[in-house]
Amino acid sequence: MTLQKQVLIWTACLAALVLGLWLLSPILLPFLAGFALAYFLDPIADRLQVWGLSRLTAALLIIVIALFVVVAAVVVFVPMLADQVGRFAGEVPALIQSLSSRLNDWAPAWIKDTVAKSGADIQGTITQFAGSAADWVVGVLKTLLSGGLALVNLVSLLVVTPIVAFYMLVDWDRMIATIDGWVPRDYVETVRELGRDINAAMAGFIRGQGTVCLLLGIFYAAGLTIAGLKFGLAIGLLAGVLTFIPYAGAMTGGVLAIGVALVQFWPDYWSIGVVVAIFAVGQFLEGNFLSPKLVGKSIGLHPVWLMFALFAFGYAFGFVGLLLAVPMAAAAGVLVRFALTQYLSSRLYLGAVDTKVFPVPPQVAEGSAVPLENRPV
């Protein structure tokens, strides 16, 4: 089969996959959530097997414990979280007004004179912005509570996801072996190498960064609640969830928490400093302990590429796209690096080089990837 036919076939397969995801996106969430949960918990199942449990028993034990934790969290924290989010949405205009008054009091005289001479209605602009922000927050909440649940049945999510996760955990190794058996034998080693690289990138981010998000969310929520900050639980959990996007969690959570603290605690510098210190400690722990230990350097995803993938997949497929964004971006990153390495090791890039002066490594002749540091120049 010629190269052109292979490219055409794989392009058609990719287009069919994207079309299928787009058409089935309204019903895919429970299945993707179950698959992601199984992928996240697979190392635990492997460890339980090493300790002597059967795969079936290990999967059943993991799902039961996970369901217990989820149900406990829903019963204990969801009512508190819903109450804080509702009150925060209602108090956004007042918070912005109070913060703008604080900033107006702290502004130097020359800034106030410049604004007065320009004739700009800063207070009116802030009031209008506060009203728009409140309307936006309320609209988002209504969408999540009505439209989101209309598109994705919450009952099916809670019922189907554990079942899918259970069967995926039980059949994970068998499924991987079956897929491996479908790979053309001429390319099996190359595909296996790519699969290991993709798995390393996905595992480093989904399992590692997911654990970091969970730990930081608990830390921020507990710290802000103990510090007495209004809406501390909601802001802390939001900061933890947004840690999935590099720098977004600390920036968003920090701005919200410090803004609320300035309104709530002023002029109590100690309480405001405690809120700032919570985020400073969280960033120190993430940068020096959590991320190096749990995530490592195997992700290979640039923060800008990750944010683009989240926006692009979220726009195309909705919430399902957000679940697909990271694994797809990780896989695409590995494949692009592999293609680039192949290109930089090919005759198309090297041109008519003198192989006596620049011998072509045997890996190139065989069509496999060559590390950049070993590539002929």
C-alpha cells in the first residue's frame, strides 16, 4: 500500500472518529467519565493484584470505596457548596462596589485628579460592570442547573459511570492486549513505543495533576474556611479544580479570595495576610513537592497548548470535550513530536547529503524515530 493511500485511510478514520464524537457527544459523558475513572484507578487495581486479590475482587473493592467517598462528599459538602455559590452570585455586585470604594480610598491624589479631569465616570462604569458580572454568574448557574442537567441526565451519570468503570477495570489488561493484537506486525514496535509515550504523558497529567488538584482543593478549601473567609469552601474548591490548567487555579482563586478578604476583613491586616499566605503556601507545596513528585516531567504539554485544547474541545463538544481535551492533547503532542523527529531524520529534510561524510543511522534506514541529539547535521 502506498504512502498516499495510508495517509488517506488514516485521515478518513480520524474524520469518522471526530464526526462520531460530535454526533454522540450528548450521551458520551457517563461512558467517558467511567473510562477516565478506570484509567485513574488502574494502578491501584494492579497493586491489589500484586497483594494477592483477583482482578474482579480488586475492581469491585475499588468501585465500592469510590462510591462511598462520592456519596459521602455529596451528602456533606454539596449542600454547603450550593449555598455558598448561590450567596456569592447574589453578593457579587455589592462585593465589587465595596472593593472599588476601597481602591478609590487608597488611590493617590494625582490619579484621582487625572480621572476627574478626564471626565470618566469610573463609579458608573464599575456599577455597570458589577451588574453585568452578576447577570453572567447567575446565567452560568442557571445553565448548569437546568440546561446542563437537561443534556446530561444526572441519574444516568451516577448509575452508568460506576458500571463502566467497573468493567473497564476488570477488562483493562485484556482490552490493551486485544488492541495490541490488531496492530500491523510490521509497525508493532513503533506503535507500542508511541503508546508507551502517550500513556506516560496522559498518566502524568490525568493521574498526577488530578491528584494535585484534589489535594490543593482540599487544602485551599480547608484553609480559607478555617481563616473565616466568606465563600471559602467554594473559592478553595474552584482554585483546586482550575489547577488542572497551569497557573489558572492560583490566579483565579487568589484574586477572588484576596478581593473578598479586602472587603470582609479590612483593616484587619492579619486576616488578609492569612488569606494571602494560604495561597503562597499552596503554590510553594505545588511547585516544590506535589507536581515534581506526582506529575514529574513526562507530560510534554505546553500550558498554551493545553489551554487551547481545553477551549477548542470545550467549544466543539461541550463538557464532554473538556474530558477529552487533555488525553487528546497529550496524544497529539506525542504524535507531532514523533512526526517531527521522523521528518528531521528524513531525506526530505537532510537533502542529498553525502552518506560517507554524514552516515545515516540504521534507525533512519529502518524508518524509526531518532533522538534529536543523535540526528545527523
